[in-house]
Amino acid sequence: MTKSSCRNGCLTFRRQCPCGVEQCLLKIEGDEEDLPLEPLIEASLSNGPSQNSSGTMSVDAPPYVGQSFRTDDEAQEYYTNFARNNGFAIRRERSKGNPGHPLGVYKRELVCHRAGQSLPRKTAELKRQRNKKSSRCKCDAQMIIKKNVSKGISRWIVVHFSNTHNHELLDSEEVRHLPAYRSISSTDRENILCLAKRGFTVNHIMRALETEKGLKPGQLSFTERDLRNFLQASKSINKENEGAEFVKACKAMKDKHLDFRFEFTLDESERVEHIAWSYPDSFQAYRLFGDVVVFESSYNLYAYDRLFGVWFGLDNYGNAILFGCVLLQDVKPHSFRWALQSFVRLMEGKYPRTLLTDLDMGLKDALVSELPSTKHAFAIWHITSKLCSWFSALLGSQYEKFVSEFVRVCNLDNMVEFEHQWNQMVLDFGLGSDRHIAILSFHREYWALPYLRGCFLGGLMRSGLPASIKSFFNGSLNSQTRLRDFLEQVGFAMDILNQAGEEATLRQNYQIIKTRTCMPIEEQALNILTPYAFDIFQREIIESMQFAVYETVRENYLVRHRLMINGGHLVRCVQPENDIQCSCQEFESSGILCRHALRVLSLKNYFMLPDQYLLIRWRRESSLFPKSTGYKFRSQALRSLASIIVQESSVTKDRFDYVQWHMSKLLNHVRDMPTVDETTSDVEPSSSYDAGVAALPRTNAKGRPKKMKDVAETEAKNHSQIPDL
């Protein structure tokens, strides 16, 4: 099975450009990665797939042993592209591991589509069948990948690759007719439905798509038969009844979960017009982390021609959390106004401090009228994702240089520098008359970081859209999903999002985090902040050592990097009131003290940070996970702990022997314990569990490895005061 090009299932991108010109459509084919604002490319990634100048993976080079990928899907996509360019297709043959394994699925075998033997038919003899010859011929071509986890980061490594085929490979004209490559992309599906509504026949639709793409007849990625099947499936949807069925599903969910909330409106024909809902526990998450909200409205539910909007947030461990969803009949300003009103009502009248959205003028106008006290910003990942559509063809070979300059200017410190260097960039690249540059210039206060300093963004404008939000839209929804089932499918996607967040939280808590300075402030932050927030804080405190401090007037300081002659940031530190302010306004934006303020605090002999500069939002005590301490939590906690033990103990034979001996003893001890809880309370969260594991007695036992004798005897002495369980 190969990865379908329609990765967004029943969801499709809204292609209309913010400039309003009907012919100007955004390129969405391939779902390009967002451009990073702070390129933090680790050296470990240099061993990954080769890339060309545009940032896409090169499919000319074959995979090789040792090549690494971020995910198994990425590895499969790379092998799929290589196979297509070389005249064959691939499928998944075997996998090892399961959700109960510490590493989950940890091995996959990807083989040529002609690998293996023909399978015997299982149908009854009387049933007529086509006498179709199997294409399988025991081809040996394959790629085997295994998961490797190091320091909490997982990579998929190619451990075996063979490109030896025992059959003829197809040419480019023949290979595209293989079932693996015959698919209708989400963009094409949207266009097909549009043309079908206008009365176009199947033949006319095929010709129109070929003309739009500049292809010759027969060169589309799907056949006329595929198109007919898709249209037939779309016609079976009853849009009028589906809305009422969706409301019934919401009422049933409300009866089952009292915390589920929804509201809807009806049009003049008494049919469902708009509907918004939020799942149980969403309000609790919003109460803690609803200061910065992302309203992602870039997708349509194309089978019903409705906008699908989702409100997301970011918790204190850096996990994406879902607050609510909405389906709108259209994208007019009054529809957006209703969506915003309904969201505030679902969240019991609490307004977000900052709302990040796409570059949408209708949504912008609705925000001004409905949420006047909320700071509105255009999410930078939406801006950068549009640069290719707007400027790649116009600038040609200069495009990559333009992107680099755009990112640099966007991250400047102040508005004066931005204005000067933005105008210079526009002049250098000859974009003075471009309408898209005009839009960006006019709305620069909504997206350029120099204009957003002091506005609380929770770090989202620098880190970009979390990958977990992207994966939310690339889930299990498909073209056959009915609206009445959409509620359950989105809930399922939310459960996956929460499970990933809970697992990430547990893994962070199990990691050993060390201080890198001797400063008591760092030790204090380590004990209070989550690992995610502490990592940001630690980078700031390390960088603070690169700065010099000059007192200008009483309680005011100029902080300048040691390599700079001019410039710098002004820090005001009033000691009795513990009031700290920096001109960079990083604390106001992210909730983490900046390197300039930390440098001044060090100079003024602060050994502890004032409590107000360790925000509740970033503290461990504010965690949403674990939500319970029942069987599900226990299972997840043990899997996370076991995964780390496997990683650490597999490094050397001594570690392996030590862990194997102790785990054997632990297993025997656990089997002797009661199988029913003797108290009504459940086990404590991970911190208590860790303490319980650490307190287990190390008893001497026959059969322990000789190499571990000295270690075991030492530990027995250290724990001699602990009674046997």
C-alpha cells in the first residue's frame, strides 16, 4: 500500500488568494512544509534524505543503508517517489511492533509491488471471477527501515536496501497507470466538484483539468473511470438530511457527555446553516491555556462545500490542544462573526488575549467587531506558506535568496529597522508594484514580529505551527466520510492528539535534565518549569553570558552583546518592587525572561527569580496530563518508562546485563503482588511512580551476572535500611 496523494482525506485547502483576484490561486499541491523563522537544523539531520535547492527531496538518488528519516511515512514517500521514477510501485509487506510495544511499530519492510507469491482465491467456486493473472513474481527488491530513538528523538533508519528486480521495469507512460499512482488529489477533487456543479460532463472535466495543468490527454494522475467513481460517490451524499443528522449526533453526544457543548443556526429553509461544538475537557484546557488561540480556517469539507474551522492552543509542555470546531456554510464576514460569537459562548464568555489566524480579510473584519479587546495577528506560517505561490515564478532563481531575506527582515528587533530594510528588500528584488507585497506591507503590523513585540504569543510566532496540528488534518477522514459521522471522526482525531500529548508529557518528565550553569536561578527554574519551558529558559540564561552591562541611570541598564559596538537593549530593574522590564519585550511575548533581563539580574545578585516571572502557564503544576490515574494512564506511563529503559540499556552489554537482571527480579516481585487494588485510590501520577521504582529493594539473588556483583553489593549496602517488600 502506498501513500495516497490525497493526504487530507475529506478536507481540502481553501485556494483563493487574499488578494481577491479570482485567477490567483494558491499552490497547495504537495502540502509544502512551512518555512522556519529560526532555522535550527540539527547536525543529526544531515544524514537524512538529500534535498534540492527548493527544499524538496531528490528522488533521483536511490535509498542507501544508514539513510535516516523523521517518520516512517517520510521514508515510504521517498521510496515511493524513487520507485515511480524507476518504473515500479511499492507496498508495505511486514511490520514489527504494536501500540503496546515500548517503541510502538519499530520495523517496516517496503517491497516492490511484484514481490511475493500470488495469493490463492478464497471465493466460492460457483462465483464467477475474472481470470486475472497475478502480477506477483517473487521480486526481491525491498527497503527495510527500523526506528532508532536517541535522547528522546526518534528517527527511521534504512537497514537494508535492494534494487534487484526479476521483471521488466515500466517506462514513465506505463508506470503512471499502476493503481498505486492513480489517485485524485484534494485540489483536483475540489475542482471536479466545482465543474460538475456547473454542468460539465466527465469528458469536459477531464479536458479542463488537462488544460489547467498543461498536460496532454491521458497524462492526469487518474483515469476517466476513477473520475466517474468519485462523482458517483459524491452524488450519494444527501446534503439536506446530513445537517439534521449531524445535529442529532451532537445531541446524542450531549446526552452521553454533559460537558460536550454545541450550538447551531438554521437558514430560511430550516436547514442547518452553521454549527459549532467543543468536546469534554476543552473548557478546562481553555481556562489554563486559552490566552493564545489559533483559529485554523484553511480547510473546506469539500463534499459539503463547507468551511471547517478549528480552535487550537498550546499547553505548557508544547503540546497542541483542541478547544473547539465549527462548520460554516460560507466564508462571508457575518459567518465568521457567528463563529467567533459561538466560540466565546462555548468558552463561557472568556476572550483570548491573542488570536492567530490566516491572512483573511473577512475574518479580520469580523474580529474587529466581535473581539475588539483581543489582539489579532496573522500566523507567520500562513504568510510563509504563500510565498512560493506569489513569488517563485516571478523571481525565478532569485526566489531562494528572497525567502532568506524575508525571514531575516521579519525577525528584526524594532520597527524603524524593519521599515528601512523592508523597503530596501522590495527595491532590490523589483517588487515595488507587486500586489502581494502591497498586501503584506499594508498589514505588516499583523504579522511582522517588530510590530508584535509586547503582544503575548506564547512562542507560537517563532516556533511555527506544531506538527501535531498538521497531523490533525491529515488523519483518518476520507472522501466517503458522512457529515453525521464527522463528529465522531474529529473526536477520534482529537483523542489521538491528546494521547500524543500525554505520551510526550510523560517522556519529558522521565528525561534527565541537567543544569548547564552554576546559577541558582537555573536550578530554581528547573524545579518549577516544565521541560519544554525550561529548555527555552535555559537557552536564554546561557546566551545571557555573552552580554555586557552598562548602568546608564539609576536602575536602568544598557545590555549589549560582547561583539557589538553600538545598539543593545535597555533593561529597567527596580529592586524593591522586583519590577523588570526590557526593551525587547520577550517576556511580554513568550512569558519567559529574556537573556538581557537575566544578565542584569545576575549582576544585581538575584539568586532567585521573583515569583511573577515564573508564569503559572509554564509551570509543571498546570499540566493537563495525566487526565486520570486509571488503567489507561498506568499502561501509558509504563510504556513510556519502558521505552526509555530500552533506549538506555541497549547501549552497552554491561547496561543490558544490569537492567535484565533487575527487571527479571522486578517481574517476579510484581507477579507475587495482589491483582486487585486493596484501596479505592488509584496509583499516583508519574512522579510518585518514579519514586516507587527507585525505592524497590535491591536484594541479592542467585544467577545474577558476575559483572554486576560489585554493583549489586554496593546497592544492597546503600539500601540496607529499606525493609523488604
